[in-house]
Amino acid sequence: MSQLGLGLGLSNVSSLLRFSPLDLDPYLLFDTQSSMIGTFENPTLDLDPSVPSTLDVITATRAGVATYTDADGLIQSASADTVRVDYTQGAELTPTKYQHIGYTDFSSGRVLSNFGTGVTPVLSSDALGSPNGTEDAYKIVFNSGSGTTSGNGSELYFNASEIEDNIQSTASIYLRGENGGEQLIFRGASNGSYQLVTLTTEWQRFTTTESTSPSGNQKFTFGIRQSVSGHGVINSAATIYAYGPQLEEGTTASPFVANTTLSPKFITGATYGPRVPMMLVEPSATNLIPYSEDFSNSAWSKNNMTLSSGFSAPDGSMNASKLEANAADSSLQYTFTVTSGTTYSVSFYLKTISGSLETAIGLGSPGFPQNEGEGGRYKNITVTDEWQRFTLTSTADASAATGISFGGFSSFSTGEEVYIWGAQLEAGSVATSIIPTSGGDAAARTRAADNLEITGSDFTNFFNSSEGTFYVETQIKQPEKQYSVLRGGGNSQLYIYTNADVAHHCYDGASVTTFGNVTANQLSRFALSYKSNSVTASLDGSENTNTHSGNLGLSTKLEIGTGYTLNFNGHFRRLLFWPYHSDSL
């Protein structure tokens, strides 16, 4: 047997095990990991909240404790002088969805129009079978003469609740024809395009995704029409059946949610994205309610209701309370004094024992405008069997002793039950992270501002004074405020900030460069690259270049969320720096 076979001796095996390529002369060795990584993959600063150790270079100075949401969705306490890694529920990935059609039972809010034909369609309900097996579909008869060659066919449409401009929303409705083959025109936004649909005798769900334009008084008037210009005569007469009109945020139609009110209704079947770790940065705020969890305290008035305590709360404790209504006008109230012209935000965490509950949260009168919704006195809400935080923001129109309340403005009737936790009232137009209180003066009920800086050698180790590129992903609660995003501290005049025009700006000590608009509570991506004679920046793909004053290289530290008129209010998802201009990346 040869030495290359099983006869290989132990001494030879031992020498092979000790083999090193460095013993070769010459030798050639490739490190495949480093050889495949380029400039773009090697920032000198990468603040990534999903890797908490990357945040160690930040000096955080925030007096007192604050709260954040952990990866399991529980509210936790963060000790003083720490960076808060807050896990948002995928808001920038899948927006919270609402049913924006009111009275989906066709009882109100829908309009039957002849639209130039002189013949109005007839709507009736004869206990007609719907797709879900109930007897609540509606019959619509488009009479003879409704369709015209010029295309002004009669229609049925629904006025939706307000949706922000430039937000993609999906309209959907179930339709079937009496005989099959009936054709209709279907669209969502009033500035949207029509689509031709052909019905069968079986139920079909038709959907369209569109967005409104901020110009031309566009709105969502989602509906169906018998004919329209460009499509010719669709039907001279037709009988169809309709069920389940829905309008919601996003590009996908969720399971139908019935709504018997005028207000938007939370779609409980909405799918959230996974929880996303972000740095939470907020200004100082004070909870004006001295007992945010103890509703048994005499500061809270219990009107026609029974209160019991010791239930599981959003922070994992057993500090939630249960409210049971004993009469039709049950309510929970706390009295305080407001100052005219000051904006206040009130919030509660609420959930039902099972199912859903239509009720309201509110602010008192005198003190606040009488109307419903944001900016008014009360807000109708739909409470489900999952914890949600409900908020209402309004500006006081009189200085008065008034109050906040749950129930009272809307049905919270005999036998109905709800869990409640975490009441908060604060000055300002946004509800900040929860500030638990158990008595004490204002100082004891105040969360200090988050101040985050990178200084000393932690700063000089990553920064390049001659050229560099910053990239930042943020979720800003109020982009119309003058919020600082980043600032090169010391003698530098580098600012990245938002302003009253809801846009990102860069100031280099001599001039301001303005970029695209920022949408509140949605993820925005901003990049800024500088060198000796220019500053180039981009917001979500919109780019602008400006002459550079030379001050960017004089930075002595990096301030995150401070340094401009107001402290930042929102989340940082990522912050990176490369010691190169973007031309080199």
C-alpha cells in the first residue's frame, strides 16, 4: 500500500495538521470578508438601535426616568441619562388602518345622483343576502335612460371622512348583478381614474387604490356610476346589489368592517409590521394629571359607574382598572384649569373585555370648542380587545375650570365594560410617551428632555472635517415645528432641521437649502454630503446642491435632536456617517 493510501504514517498526519499558508514562500492569502467590502459598507459611524452597543458613543443627559416600548410591546421605564431604544409597532411599514366610510349600512352618508341624466337610481333593502351570509345587502336600480352616449350616468357614492393629501388609500365594495353582464364604472378619489367592471350573478369584491391631490379641492368620494365619458353607454337599465363599502389607508383591502357612525372606525384586522427599534427623542413634558393609574383616587369623578382595580396593564403590571357602566350616561372625569390659547393633548389607554365598543374621550366646556374631532371638545372612538392609546388635541378658547373625560359624550351604557390605564394630559399638540404619576408637584410629574451628543474622542474618531456624508432615517411627530435633527456643535454652523413649511432644511452658516416635505409619523430618509465648496443633500430622493461656506469642518461634537429652536420630537431609526463626499461612495 502506498504512502498516499491508508499507509500514511502518523508523523505525516501530524505535519499536515500543523500546515500554515504563511509557511509558504512566497504565499498568497485572500481574506474574502474584507476583500468583498467596499467604501459604502464601511461608515465610520453607524448608530443602529437594533444593535444597542452602537449607541455607546452617545452621551445622554436626561434627568429622571422616562418610558419606552420594548420588543414585546410592554411599556418600560428607562433610567436617567440613558438612550431610549423604543420599539414602534411597524408604523412606517404598515400604517394603522381605519374604515373611513360611515354608515356602511347605507342608512346615511351615501348620495344617489342623476348626474345630468334626469333619472336618479333607486336604493332599497329587502333583507337581501350578503357575501357574509347576513340579510343586509342593498338593491340599486338604475332606471332606463340613466346611461347616455356622452357618459353622464347616474351614480351612487359615499362621502368618506377626511384623509390626508397624497396618502394612498384603497376603496372596495362587493357587487353582483341581477342577471350577470351588467357593467359599471368604479373609482375612489374624485381625482382618480375610472375602471370598468363587469358583474356576474355571484358576489365579487372590487378594489381600487388611489391618492388625493392637495390641489383642485380633491377628496375621496368613492362610488359607482352607470356611465362616463370615454366608455359610452354602459346600460340603459340595470339592477345590481351592493354590500360592504370600505375606504382605508394603504394599498391592500382588509376584511370588511361595518361602521354605524360618522367617525372613522379602527380596522381590528389590520396587519402591523414587526416592531422596529428606534431611538426615542422627546422634549420635556409634564403630565398634568396627578394620578395617571389610580382612578380610585378622589381626584377622579365616577359618574354612574363601578370601578374595580388589579387588572393587567400595558406595562405588564396589574395596575389597570375596569369601568362598568351603571346607566346610559356613565363617565369618568378629572377637573383641571385651562389657559385660553394653550393647546392641550389628552390620552388614555383603553381596551374592552371582548368585542368592540363605540364611545368617546373628551375635554370640558367651558374651555374648549364644542365640535367633534381633533381641535374640538370630544372625539368618538372605537375600543377593541387590544390595548390602544387614544388621544385628542384641542386649543382652549377660554380660561376656565374644566375637565377631561372618558364616556359621557357618546354611548357608554348600562352593563358595558372597559379597561383603562395611563391617563395623561399635557400642554402641546402631540401626546408624548406616557409619564406615570402617583401624586406630587409638577416637578415630580415631569419627564426631562432627551439630550444626545457625541463628544470628545468619540466624535473625532469618526468625523472628517474636510468632507463627509451623513444619512439619517427619522420619524417626526410634528414636522411643522422648528425641530433640530442634527447639528455640528461648537463653531460649526451645520444644521439639519424642519421648519414651518413642513420641509427638511440644511444651514451651512451662510445660506439655507430647502428640500422636500416631511410627513408626520412616517419614515423619512435624509442624506447630506459636504466638501470644501459645496453641500449636497437629498430627502427621499429629491436632491439639491448649495455653495458651502466652509463652516462644516469646524464641528467639535455632534448634537442629535438639539441645537436649533426646538428639541426634536420623534424617533431616529438609523444614523450613519462616511468620511467621504458622496462622489466617492
